[in-house]
Amino acid sequence: MSELSIGVDVGGTKVLGGVVDSQGNILLRSRRDTPRQGGSALTETIAEVIRELLATHPVNSVGISAAGFVSSDRKTMLATPNISGWNGVDLQKEISDLVGLSVVIENDANSAAWGEAQHGAGRGEADLMMLTVGTGIGGGIVVDGSLYRGAYGVAAEFGHIRVVPEGHLCGCGARGCFEQYASGNALMRHAREAINAAPDAAHNLLARGDGTLQGLTGKHITEAAREGDMVALAAFNTTAQYLGAGIATLSMILDPACVVIGGGVIDAGEILLAPTRIALERYMPFVGKHPSPKVIAAELGNDAGLVGVADLARR
């Protein structure tokens, strides 16, 4: 029988748990809304999800995936910008005391990277990099078949490398961060800029919402781009230029064989990936003198973090 573990993915709106086998299959799911107050209420909600899953399957370990900085020993949530009351919390001990099982805590992007490396698009690759491109940009690194976490557990915060000196102000307090130019939020800004530059060409795109810039969503931009809308395609191309340039820079540091792109923006598929690959070659130092990494779409979608952290809990 395949060894089972539980993975729990903690987000700003939902707590999603699943029983996962050693092949990455999710056998059963349990979901709760994330308590707005966070803190102990959220910890208890996670325990409820785990208990529900334990009632039906024999499980020996639990992994918790959450956004934020996790200590190098994978026990403590050092900082959680989008969750109240969790800064400095020894989440491993609190959850373990509540459910009576061994618990591992991991950053959500690291968990997703490991999930894709073991059971998704990165299967068979010993050295890969993952970028989760959504509201911001997260990341994960696998080196020689192992998850790289850094000395203090906060490696691969790719969204906050500086790409434009004195550029747009980022939520982290710095200016010109990668995620200000290559994320889902950046795609929206690039679309607004393209509309302002060519308002007469924007009627089709704007009509997909309520006719205003404020009513425009990323889904509208993706739909329009699929149908060949030039304004929507321009927004994706601008995003891809920055994404490809950022990957080129990171590749000179990490030299991955494979770059997996996940997150909400990857719903656009080749509309984003094709110009990203072209930009990667354009901005890659010493291009043609060494292999470039292949750039591919993630396969596990929203399950990557859950599957990945469940696998990490077994190790």
C-alpha cells in the first residue's frame, strides 16, 4: 500500500487539506474558510481539517504549506504578511499537540516547487527553478534533487530582486522589484498602459468588463489575448519581456535545467510562455555559448503546494 500523508495548503481565503499517496495522488480533500482573525483560530481550523482526514485514512505525517517566512528548522512562522497573529508562532508544536502527529511547516512556493519537481512538470529534473506568477511572484529552487531553503529558510524570494532601479514602489518597501513588472498585478498595469496608449483599439478589451479600466480583470485580458486582441497581447508581451529578463538573470546564478512557471497567470499558457522564451534568449548573457533552461508550464495547478508539502512531510 502506498504510504499516505496529509498536506494542508493555507491561503488567505481557504484552508485546503488532502490525503496524498507517494505517487502524488490526492485521495480525499477537506476544506474550510480561513478565519479572518488568523492566529489560534486559524491553527484550530487547520487541526479540524487534519482530524477530518485522519478519520478515514491511516496517516503518519502532516505537512503545512503557508505563505510567509518559515524558520530553517521548518517549525516557526517567522513572518506572515497576509495572515494575522502568526508571526513568531511555533506552528509545528501547536499543530502536533492538537493532532498527535509529526508535522513539517514549509513556505507555499517552496512546497509548490517540490510538488512540481516530484509529481508535476519537473519530474526527472534534478536542478530546477519554479516561479509562481500570481498577485506577486514567489519561487522555489531544487538543487541536485533537494529543496534549497538557504541558511535561514527564506531563499528563493524571487519577486523581490531589483529589476528597475528606482522603479515602482513594492509592498516590501523597496522600489523596482521583479513582481512589480512580471506578476499578475503587473499584467493589469501593463494592460492599462496599453489602453491609454491606444484607446481607440481598446474597445473590444474594455467591453469584456463594464467598459472601464476598473472593471477589467486578468481573466478578461487572457480571454481577449486568446482571440488575438492586440492590446491584450501587448500587455502579455510586456510582462513576458520582464519575466524572461528576470529568468535570464536568475539562470546565471542558479543554472537550472528547467524553469517551471505556475500561478494564476499561467492560465494564458503559450500566450505568456512563448514571448518569455524569446525574451530569455534575448537577455541571456553569453547566449549561444551555453544551454538555456527550458521554460515550461506547471502541471499541478492549485494542488502543487498541497502535494509538495505532503511529500516533504514523509521525508
